[in-house]
Amino acid sequence: MAGIYIHVPFCQSRCAYCDFYSTTLLRHREAYVETVCHELLHRSAELGGEPIGTIYFGGGTPSTLTAKEIGKILDTIVDVYTIANAQDLEITLEANPDDLTEEYVAALRTLPINRISMGIQSFHDRTLRLVGRRHTATEAIEAVHRCQRMGLTNISIDLMYGLPGETMDDWSYSLDQAIALKVPHISAYHLTYEEDTRLWRMKEQGLVAPIGEEQSIEAFNLLRTRLLAAGYEHYEISNFALPDRHSRHNSSYWKGTLYIGIGPGAHSYDGNSRRWNLGDLGEYIATPHDEDVPHEAEHLTTDERYDERVITELRTAQGIDLERLLTDFGKRYHTHCMHCAEPYIHRGQLVLTADNHLRLTPESIFVSDAVMRDLLYV
């Protein structure tokens, strides 16, 4: 099965840490939706009839769209693409807590959306203000309860650690609040100071400072310990879920499943090549409806596909499927992988499982980038 990702570039305001393509020009929403529908039509043959198993509205802030606008996009997908199983189709909408009013959630309930991914980030108001979030901690909690009360219970929340000025006690409190919400999925990311973001400029000016490596590791270990104790499975480096509540759409990325990305700045993957639409809303909505939207693409070499396999599968709890690696890439790549992995296995940072998978040990997850880098071919 394949997936469809819809990039919604609109935001009411821009967060201080964000480097994804977005715009505050909400007046172009109608033209954007029209172009999304035409792009879906124009590119319908790219998946070769592969049935769709997941749809994901990401951004930006997808909850800036009205339920009617979201519904129009979903109707186009259903009309044009083969749906694997309508009753089992996972449809996720990323949303800001302050957008999830009672009226908006009621409108969403008229659509087949069955999963909400809510960007909360922190349960401390001072930190939320610093990084440019519009909601308060109380509003975030109320938004989760509102969705649950109205029957939209498949909720994922995003948290961020390593935020400026936050102590371990602050992080522990945020974890307490997240666990108390009883949501089935939690994603947690370490803050990265991306170049040319507002937070990066604040760092350059000495107004904020990154936390040290020791505190970063302590925060990650606390995250993992607390969520595992609360019954969550650590199924990917940044993702935790209650049993059987993994994000199927995001899991497809780590498994190398085909997906098509629609909207300005969206990425696509067909198994052999990657394509990315240019991040320019003006150019996007100016595209004639019988033409493809502005984009670039690259064909992946075997070396590059092997590297992507290592990076994506090693992020997961299952690790690299060595039998599948041998089948898909041959003995040369399998031998290279095992030769490079040997020192890490010896040091206890990688483990070779009984079912022939190579995976990170819990102690090495936080330093996984270094391990992955040494297993690459290119």
C-alpha cells in the first residue's frame, strides 16, 4: 500500500524553531486547495495503481484549513486514487491546540479524519511564548480533552526537549502532563537550532543557549524510562505508542513504502527516485492546471538506496532486516553492513537478534547518528 502526504503551508504565525516551508498568506487558501486537487489529478498515475493505505495532512498548520476545504481534497483523493480499505484508511490531520475549538472538532467529525497529531511541544507557558507557540498549556490540555470527549480519540501529541531555559524538573513535569492525557501516541524531539530560524538568530545573539550533551542524554533517558513505564512502546527513535497504535503513515516512511507528496515543499518517493515540489506558494498556485507543479527530482543510485535503508530501518525498534537487505542489495552490501557493524556489536551498541535483525541497543539510541554514519556505503 502507498501513502499520500498533503503539505499545507499556512500558519497564523511562524514558530521560532521551525524551518519547514510555510507562509502566513492565508488569503491564498482557496487557490491552494484548487491547485492541490489539480495536482492530485495530474499525478494520479505515479503510484501505478498502488492502493492508498494512509493520508497525512502535514505542514505548516493544516488546521488553518476549513473542514469544507479538507473535505474537497479528500473527495478528490477518493475519486482519483484506489483506496485499499476505506474502513481501515488512516487519515491524520496535524493541528494546533488553539484551532481545535468545539465547532472545528464537530466539523472534523463530519469527515473521515480519524487521527489528530497535535503540536503541544511544552506544558510551560513561558517556554511556549519564547518559541512562538500561540496556545497555552491549559489550552493544549483542554483541546485534547475536547477531542476525546467528541469521539476523536486517536491522538498523537508532539513534545520537544532541550528547549531554552527548561530544567530537568520542567521536562519531568511536561512528561507528567503528557502521560496524564492518556493519548495513544507521543512524539518527542530534541530541539535543533536550524539555521536562519528566529531561535537560531537568538542563539547567535547570545539570547539563548543550547543545553549540554549530558543534560540532553539525561532528558532522553527520562523520556524513555517514563513512557515505557506508562505502557508505551518505543517503536522509533522519536516515537512512542501504546500497543497497536503506531503511526501507520510515518511507519511507511521508515519501511520504504511508496508515497506521493502534494503541495508546495512536499516530497515524494517511488522506490527508485525522490521528488520535491518547490517551496513557493506563489509559483505553486500559478501553475496551469494541465501542467505539473514546479519541482525537482533525483534518481537514487544503489549506494544511495542502501544508505537510506540503513538510516530509516535502524531508527526503528526492529532495526535492519538483514535477510531483506541481502535479497534487495546483494552480498556486497550485506557484507559491508556486517563488517562496519562488528565494532558496535562488540561494544554493545548494536545487537544481532535471533530473527536476523540488526538493531540499536537502548543505550546507543541517543548517539544513533554516529552509528548510522559508519554503516553507510557512500
